[in-house]
Amino acid sequence: MTISEQTLDRAVAEGILSVEQANRLRALEASEFSDAVNEDRQDDEKLRFIGGFGDIFVTLGIGLFLGSVAYFVQASFGTALMWTVTAALSWLLAEFFTRKRRMALPSIALVLSFVGAAFAAATFAIETVFPTGRPSWLPEDALAFLQDAKGWMIASGALGAMGLAALHYWRFRVPITIAAGAATACAAVIALSVTLAPDLTLYLRSALVIVCGVAVFLLAMRYDMADTERLTRKTDIAFWLHLLAAPLIVQPLMFGFLGGVSDLDSQRATGILAIFLALGLVAIIIDRRAFLVSALAYAGFAFGTLIQRSGIQEQATPATLLALGVFVLAISAFWRPLRHAALRLLPESLTRRLPHPLASKTT
């Protein structure tokens, strides 16, 4: 039960409370409210992901509707038109469920279906116009450096989808749209690079993907540092960008430079765990858990390998799962103290620009 200001004033007028007691009550209430606000702002990443079960119901309907329409259009008119119709319907549905109804989960689903369908439609359209990989009016050797013509088609389709994603964000302002556009930009860069240099080694391709991931990460941090209290749409944009950046950085690190998780030896397993801990430190400092989630499975394989190398065979899997569970629970329980400790080691000029700057102070 909350006592209103009018009730406090009446209590003072009738002699139930003194003026000093009433003011102390007000100060206590204001202090508790401030602590609750600070607790909420510094705690877990808040996701504007779902507004209610109605969001799930509508998203299910969107999936059924778009899927069935796509099936009939493809059966009657072909794949290229199927993607075009899917993109168009996704936009039209967004006019109602996103722009008018402001439904979170359906909006996310419609963004993904629109950008994905737009990418496929643009790629098919380019392939239809230039079936040989080059315009007919160009000399045969004009694009000879493109050894794989489909590479530049994919890159062009991705750039087209990126432009349409920008238009979609201008119209609907759905936070995940920025990440979808960034994904198409990364796809364009990778496809074009592989096309221009098909003989790239695995290490160079992995490095290229990491560069894309770092670029997305820096963009995410720009949005994060523009909203350190995580109160506006910018924090949602940053969340989806971090979710994209994490696998772009983690996957090539693990596969390109450490050879993945097959036939692990103790040295590679130790390297994976070292990378996992480094990524975990970055996650704690920036107060984002995407890197930990992306690398958690690799850490499990590496830890399981070390357990097996130690002579424990039968209990290796349950022991690994137990260790991962303990780690996740422990880091969740002590997330804020760990941030306190990590941020104290950084310059104040940097910590005050990071999300939740109050977490760098002793409370």
C-alpha cells in the first residue's frame, strides 16, 4: 500500500505525524525509489522483445500466412517472384502490426522476412538480367577478374537489401533493422572479397570476417555510448548489433585460427578457454552477454577435452555440463561486483562513456 501526499498532509494536520516525521517518510520513499531505479538501470539487459502472448499469436499467424503464400507463388510463378511477393507482403503487414499496433515480436519477424526476401529477390533479379555474370554490351573480357560471377551478384543483392533495410528503418524504426542492414553489408563485403580474390587462405577469410565483426561491434558501441543509461531505442539497436557481432568474431576465431572443436588437443583447448575468458572480460566491461553466449559451446568442448585428457572418460560430459552451469550461474550472480572490479582498473575517462556508468562507483 502506498500512502499519498494528501494522506501525509492530513496526518500532519490531525496531529498523527509531526512535520519532521512526514518529511522523513518522504525522504525514505524517495531514497527507495531512487535505489530501485538505479537497480533496474544497472541490472540485466532489458529487451523490448515481446509485449504479451498476443505478440506470439500474431507472429505465428504471420509465419503461416507468408509461408503458405510463398509456396503458392513459387508453384505458379517461380522463385524470383516468390521472394518479391514475400518482401512486399512483409512491408504491408508491417504497416499495420508495426506502424499502427506497435507489436514487438511481429515487428522483428517482419523485419527479418522483409530483409531476407529483399536480399533473395535482388539477387535473383540481377541473375535474371545478367545470366552470364556480365552485361551483354560489355566485351567478354571486361569483367574477367570476376572468376565467380555469382559472387558479385550476391554482393549486389546484399547492397540492394541494405538500401531497402535503410528505407524500412526510416519508415518503421524497428531497432533490429540496423543489425539486419549491417548483416547484408557484411555479406556484400565478404562475397565481393571472395569473388575478387578466390584464392584467399582460410586464415585471411577468417580475418576478413573478424574485421566485419569488429566493425559491427564498434557500431554497437557507438549506440551504447550514446545511451549509457539504456533508456532509449539506441540501446535496443546496440543489443541486436552486439548479437550480430559476437558470432562474426567468435566463429572465425575458433574455426579459422584454432581449427574448430574436432580432435582437440590440450594446447588448442587451453587456447579456446583463454579466448573465452578474454571475451568474457569484454562482455563484463561493456555489460553485454552476447559474446559469452556465442563462445559458451566452444568453452564446453574445450573444458570437456581437458577433463578427458586428465583421465576422466565416463563422467566427462556431465562434469562439463555441471561446470558450464556453475559458471553461468556464478557469473550471473556476481555480474555487478565483477563489473565494479573491472571498471576500477580502467581510466575514468573511458568508464563514464560505457553503459551503466554508475556501476563503476562503489555503492
